[in-house]
Amino acid sequence: MPNEHEIQKQSDIIKSMGDPTRLKIIYLLQHGELCVCEIMEALNKPQPTVSHHMNILKNAGLLKWRKQGVWTYYKLFNPKIVDNLKDLIIHL
């Protein structure tokens, strides 16, 4: 069994994906990097809402990001996470 630190990390990752908006963000990012403005438009959500969800995903270690001018660009730390999610659901 993993140690307590690893269990907590796994729990945080699972919790971070337990919100429909955050799952949508993960699916949006499966094909590559997007600007916050593109995520806002795709989700039809205001910037503070998107930023809140992005911070949760970042803190869980699921995203990489970079700043360019006033915008932040995000991508999945591991693009295979979408395939892993699909595999998990298929096998339930």
C-alpha cells in the first residue's frame, strides 16, 4: 500500500477531477495547449470562475502553464490522463 503522502496526493487528484467543469477543462486540453480566453469561451464561463477551476487542477499537479503577455496558457501535465479516465469508466 502507498504511504500516507502518496495516498493524500492521489486523493487530491481524484477530488480535483470530481467537478464537471474541471472534467470539461481536462477534455478541452487533451489536444494541446489553450489560452484561458479560449477555455472561457468554450465553457461560456467568466474569467474568475475558470481561474478558480484552473488553480485547483494546477494544485493537483495536472496542468503545466506559461504566461505570455496578459494571458496564461495551459496544457495537461500528462495528456494520457483522458485515456486513463476513459479506461476507468469502461471498466466500472
